[in-house]
Amino acid sequence: MVCWALRRVGQVPAHLARKASGICGGHEHQPLGPRPAATGAPGRAVELLGKSYPQDDFSNLSCKVLSKVGRNLHNQPQHPLWLLKERVKQHFYARHAGRFSVYDDLSPVVTTWQNFDSLLVPAGHPSRKKGDNFYLNATHMLRAHTSAHQWDLLRAGLDAFLVVGDVYRRDQIDAQHYPVFHQLEGVRLFSRHQLFAGIKDGENLQLFEESSRSAHKQETHTLEATKLVEFDLKQTLTRLMTHIFGDGLDIRWVDCYFPFTHPSFEMEINFHGEWLEVLGCGVMEQQLVNSDKRGHLSDSVVKNPPASTGDTRDAAGAQDRIGWAFGLGLERLAMILYDIPDIRLFWSEDERFLRQFRVQDINQKVTFQPFSKYPAVINDISFWLPRENYSENDFYDLVRTIGGDLVEKVDLIDKFEHPKTHRTSHCYRITYRHMERTLSQREVGGIHQAVQEAAVRQLGVEGRF
């Protein structure tokens, strides 16, 4: 769901991702020319997954991010993200035979309507910011969460499904964050008969009423229906986490707020003595379930119609249903489960990493064994900020684009405001470390110089190098 993306926590074949203008050519560690995405480039287009998207002032895709589209790590057999995805699928198939459909190959290119409006994200919500997302143009973007497909799948008639895919967010740089990560989302709807089956005097209970919204329920839901959906949701997710981490897992639930579920919760697990947040969930806002706007299904849905054996409906909404939804980050869970210390490792093609996950049984216990820890090379960069339109995520994206996966983390270590001019300067500490070999200061120096030059040219900063 969008909530965990809002809060958060390889090469693709040339014909799948390339700039029509040729800007993306060349080695990623070389200084880059002006990015069309940063300035807008009317008349130019991005060619992606067989389609062309004209650029405008919203366009901000970097070559680094484009190179990841189509990698689909979650679909590569024996990859740790694939192992985790298969374990979740196995559990749902075993516990809910014939109920859940799984979609793990939907296009990451979605409309801004799908990514935001279909999920009740307000027009001025901070999550829509250009500084936080990767836009192809004003109307299309790389999905920020798998929930971008929720509306289409509900309109297709599904009442229970899982969606798995790569999602894209402009974010800070450290061992826990990467501009591309992978999410798994689940949705389940219930009819009155399904929800109250087996409940004493259940035939007299109702899903809906006209009342007031409270901390415990929506204005359209009865308290009885809300509590049963909440119970089923928490029971389902507790069983899932127990399946993944084993019996005796200590779990707690934390109340929270998301714009598309109410009530909403985060699950935390006690792992090795530390409480860790692993997913977000809640009772779906009835407005999402009731929506009667007809949707346009993606090509993969049209070619592969839903296979759920649950009740289906036409494309006019599901006004007679109530439901829950949850979402989790695969990297987050895999780093905990397999003790993987750095998110960049998921993109490694080093056999010393990959062969550790070639197991006979997907449920086999695997603990990642570090094959080396090469020394870091650290360089600082300081500059005066432009007087307006500076976004820290623009700087992080620029560092990622030029330094690639050699960049381990970027820390803002100092801020200074000039007492007379009131101009602000930032000092960042960039840690460079290769996952497979030792870096030289000379090699890093060239990359760092390229970052400095690009920051001046593309972000409008003034150097204090």
C-alpha cells in the first residue's frame, strides 16, 4: 500500500530503457551533461518498456534509475528477494487455497492518477513532490508503491490478491535506502455472508451503517464488521510472520494514520532483542472499495485475466464488500531474515553473494556470510545553496547517478548560515566503498570531482570545495 512507501522504510536490455536523446550513453562514473529531467526538455522523449513518454518540466528520471527498470529481482530464481516472495506465496496458497491471485509482472510505469488520486492522496500531499518521486512527465511516473495497481485489480473483479513489484522513490543514501526497492501488497474483501459466517446470530449483523467516524471505525462501517475485519487482518499477518521467522515470534501492533485505511496499524516484531517495524496495514477506506469510475487495465492484466476463485463483480465497484489491505518491503524483511547488512548487495552479481541463496528448499535457513569488508574512502563536499528550489533529494539523486553503487552513504554533517548575507551552506560527507574490491583515492577523487561539477551545473549551488 501507499502508506509504507510514504513513510518508508544490472543492466536492462537497451531496447527497454534508453533516452531518445542519447543523454544516457557513457560510463555512469563520468561527469554527466545537463539532465533533461532537471530542466525539462520539450520535444524530447524517454523510451521505456516499448513506449515513448514526452518530457516536460516534471521529468526527472536519471540514467541510473532507468538502468534498473526491467531487472525485476523478485522474479530471478534463487535471488533472496525471490526466495522471500515465494515463501509468502507458498503460505497464502496453503492457508487460503484458491483464494488469492498473484501479480508480479505488472509494469512499473503508472499514471499519477493511479499512484495518488485512486488512493485518496490529496492534491497537495507532500508525497506527490517532484523531489520524492521519479516522473516521466506530469501524467506518468515510476510507481512509488504497488498500491498504484489496487484500483484496477478491484475493478477487474478480484476480491483477494497479492501484488509484488519494484517501486521507485528518491530518498536519502545509506545502507537501508535505495532508489529502487520491492514491495508486496495484499488485499482481501469480504461479503456480509463471508464475514459473519460461523458467528452466532450472524444473520442479524450488518456491514454498514450511517454513523460518525471514530478512532475505531469509519462512518459507514458497523463496529462489529470493523472488529472482525481487523481480527482477520491481524491473524493473517501474524501467521505470515510466524511462517517466515518461526514460532515464538513476539509481535506488537502500533496505531498509525494512512489516507486510505482506517483504522490503520503497523506491525513490529521483536527480533534479536530489538523491535522492528515490518509492515503497515488497515481496514480499507470504503470510498476506495465503492469507487464507480471505470478503470483501464494494464496490458498484463488484460492478457492474463484474474484467476481468483472468489466472488467476482462487474467494473462498477464493490459497494457490498468491506476489506483489509497490507504492504511490506521485501528488502526490509530479507535484510532482517538473512542478516544482509547493505541494501546494495541485492543488486550484486558477485557469485560470492548469489550462491549463498541457491538452496534446495525455499524455507531453508540462510544467514548471509560476508565475503569481505573493503575499506571506505571518505570525501567531504561543501557548497552554498541556491536561494530557492533546492531539494536535498536532488543532490542525493545526482550523487547516485554519478557515483552509482560505489556510494555507501551520504551524511549531512554541517549547516552554516552567513550572518550578513543569510545564505546557507551545507557540508556533506560521502562514504565510497566497493562491495567487491578496494577503491583508490585517485579513482574516488575523479568521481568526487564529477559530483562537485555536476552540483554546480545542475543544482545551481556555489562551491566551497
